[in-house]
Amino acid sequence: MLGRPALGYQDYEEVITENILYIDKTNFISEWWEYGDKVTLITRPRRFGKTLNLSTVECFFSNKYAGRGDLFEGKAVWEAKSADGNYKYRHLQGTFPVIFLSFASVKTGDIEGIKAAVKQVISDVYDRHSNMMSDKVFNTKEKEHYDTVRDNMSDSTALMAVNRLSGYMEKLYGKKAIILLDEYDTPMQEAWLAGTWDEAVSFFRSFFDATFKTNSHIYRSIITGITRISKESIFSGLNNLEVVTTTSDKYSLCFGLSEEEVFAALEQKGLGTEKQGVKKWYDGFVFGTHKDIYNPWSIVSFISKHGRYDAYWSNTSGNGLVNALIQKGNMDIKQIMEDLLADRSFKAEIDEQIVFSQLDEDENAVWSLLLATGYLKVLEVRTFSASEAKTADSEGDTLYTLAITNFEVKKMFQKMIKGWFGGNARVSYNDFIKALLIDDKKAMNRYMNKVALATFSSFDVGNKPSEYSEPERFYHGFVLGLIVDLAGRYDVTSNRESGFGRYDVMLEPLNDKDDAIIIEFKVYDPDDEKTLDDTVQDALRQIEEKRYSASLEAKGIAPERIRRYGFAFRGKECRIG
């Protein structure tokens, strides 16, 4: 575990030769070898050592590294012995042809851009192995085909390229190839965000079929990514695929750092007094039955910054999909986010096979993705028995209790929500909060109209948004902003029961100096109201008639300390009274 803490190193050989801080994860090699699965898909959140582990596998098995056992001296895989006392895996080092690809750089959602980027990746792999074509075992036709694999190759050439390369390797070395593919799902996520999902699925289904299903030249393979995309989407018919997700016990300690490993590193670097702070900020990941897993990026960042706390992992790239899902999510999604930011948990059914086409319509699909990507953690899993099931069909259903993973992720969500009110809207939002706290209705009206005008479209996802749906989406995004900005001063809730109904927004003060606040949102209805002022009065009457203040008064807050506001909307115009 010796070495200097440094970020950005994903090549195992470079980590070892440059004396970079490395916590031994080579037991992954021996575990993978012993399981013997033909094709293994492993999903883990970002920055959990997937790329470094694949690089470690390449360095161990690739004939390019033949005779480089020095890279593994003292490591678990090198020192492992069989029952007869012999070293168990050393004879495997440097004995296989290995193909290593990564789709990490495919950061465009445009389908032609995706294809171009993938072709570039494949072309680069061919270039790295081009010296083998000088061998006399290959005929002219094979050499000519090899030269056709270039950036401007046809789609059909690209789809078969890895299959053909593994065939060339088997012919030359007399061994089937090990194929490693990192970040397989990056282009798929980009395609979903860009609206080119169907075109991307068609291309990658053919690629994965040729590379992993019908490839007779493959010995074994590892695929890594963040999400387990539905088999029907791109792995259709791939029956030899072993899937290992974050809820699996397989390889559960091979990615990420255990608490024991983290605390030992802190002691070694003179930061032993920070253990509890590090646990609060960065603990919380759960893989299989193993709890207290830490993100390596955060821990290395913390050590390299000499013990400064920050949202290191969540501030790295890759939050675009999560941001879009929550910002444009329906009322229920935003309300659950309110609970999560208030350190509450919720229950949901989880399907680890992410079906991207369902993300717009099925909130459980959203929570499944947030769990897979590391933003949520599992607190409890409960499977209903026959006696517990409410209906015959619900027997065997599993319900997950979920919460925000840790303090670092909570900080990320807070920053993300603030970003929804960007630029001038953010300034207006801050000014609105100040006006609300001092009960300045004139300023509240002025600033709220600026906020609504600038941000309404950000919260609406309908093709033909109605005057009702826009405020509904907006006000829950607005409430999330209140929670972030007033944390520690108010307990902010929405759409909860009080009195004889469900209020829209309630701000319960956490001290004796501030007033409580109740807000009711109403959309202008020309059939019932002549003006927006009439709509405001209807909202205020509803607060009184439904006795929304009952829950506040039950907690001892005097009626004179409870302020009531009606928010009336007509399109993007707002009136507050």
C-alpha cells in the first residue's frame, strides 16, 4: 500500500513503475479465473477502479507483458499458492493474446458521431497490434483486410472488426483471445440524452453479437460499465453472459475500498484522526452483502489534498443523465427527492436491468438507475411471503428501502438543484428567498416572475405543456430549491396531510425567531376566476378552509407566527398574495 497519492492513473504498469498509491486488488484476477465465466459484465459506479482493474488483467495475461512478473511481486495473485504449495497463477502471466477497448471517450449522442468515435477506438486497437501482420502466417488477403480497418471504415467492417482481430490472434498465437471492454454503456447513455437511443441500439446490438456471441475466437471476456442495460436492448441472445451488479456478492470487494483499507491508508498518511469525518462524507456504498465500501477517487483526493473535505467524486463528469432525470421528473420523483434531501428514506421496487425507454414514464426505473450509479444506497431489502403479500400476484415481490448514499452525494444533489436556477434566475431566486423571509410581497412578486419566466421550460417535459402541468413541475423544483437554500433554518415539506387536506408547501422553522410559512399554488381558471388576484384569494381561502396550519399549531407554533401565501399562475405569469 506504499506509494504517493495521485489522481488520473488508470494504467496498472504505470501505477506500479511510478510508485503511485495502490491498494492491492489483484485478487480480482484469481477470483475471475476460478469462476471461469465465458463473458462477464460487471457494473459499478463511476471512479470505482473498473478501468484500473481491467488494465491489471491485461498486464497479467497479455503476451505483450510476457516476462513482466515483476509488476506483480508481493501482490495477492502472485503469492497465491495451491494445496501442494506451488504458486497457483504465476504460470499464466503473459500467456494470452488480449484485446483491450474502452468506450469512455464516446461522449457524443449524435449517431454518426457515436459510430465515428467507436471506429476510432477500434482503429487504434488495430494500430497497437499491427506488428503481428508482418508474420508469414498471414496471407495477402488477410493483410489487405487488416489495412481496411481505419477511421473511415464502413459500418459493416467496424461491426466485425474485433471478431476478426481475435481470429488473427488465434491464428498467430495458437490461443483464443481475452477481450476486455471498458465503459460499454457510455455511448448508450449519451444516445438516450440526445434522443438517438433506437439508432444506437441497432448499431451496438450488432457489435455485441459479433464480438461476444458469435465469436468463436474468444477465450474469455470482461465487460464493465455503470449500468446493466436491458438484455433485450443490446445483449439479445447472448446466453453466455454472466452479469455482476452492485447487489451481487461476486467480486464485491474487488472494486472500491473497504473501510479497513481506507482507515489503514489514513493512518499511513498521517490522517488517522479524520476517520469519522471520512466515514460521514464518503462511506455508504454497498456491494452485495458487504457494507462500508468507499469510492477510491474520493479517498485518494482527500489524502492528496492533505485532509480537505470536498465532494470530489460527485464533482467529476457524468452527472448529466441524473440531472436530466430529476429536473424533468414528475411530481412524485421531485417529492421523493425532497425526502432524500431531508435525510429520509423511501421504498421502491428495483429492476437492475435498466430499460432506458421507461425512464420517462416509470419512476422505479429512475430509482433503479440512481442505485446502479451510486447515488442511492440500500438500507433494507424485503421480499413478501405469501402471508404478507397484499395480492396473489405480489407474493415474492421485493421492496428496497433506499436513501442518499452519503454526505458527499447529498452535497452533489444540492449543487445540482442550485444549478437549475442558473445565471440571472439564480440571482432572482436568492432575492426571492430574502423577500420571503422578511414578508416583502412586492419584492416577492417581482423576483418570482423573473424566476418563473427563466426556469419554467427547464421543468416541463410535455410536448404540449398545459398551464396546469408547467406550474406543477415548477413548484416541486422550486421546493427543492427552498430545501437547499434554507437547510438548517427550516424543515421544508410539500404535498403532506394537515388539517382536512394536503398543503402544497410548508416551511416549519427550526428556531423560535422565524415565522412558519404555508404556500398554496393555484393555476388560473378563466371559468372560475376573472383575474389572477381572484386565484390568489381562492388559494388563501383553501389554506384557511382546509386548516393547513393544524400540524404547525399542534407543535406549539402560535397562529400569529404562521404566514400564509397564495401563488397564482397563468402560463409563466405569477401573482403572490
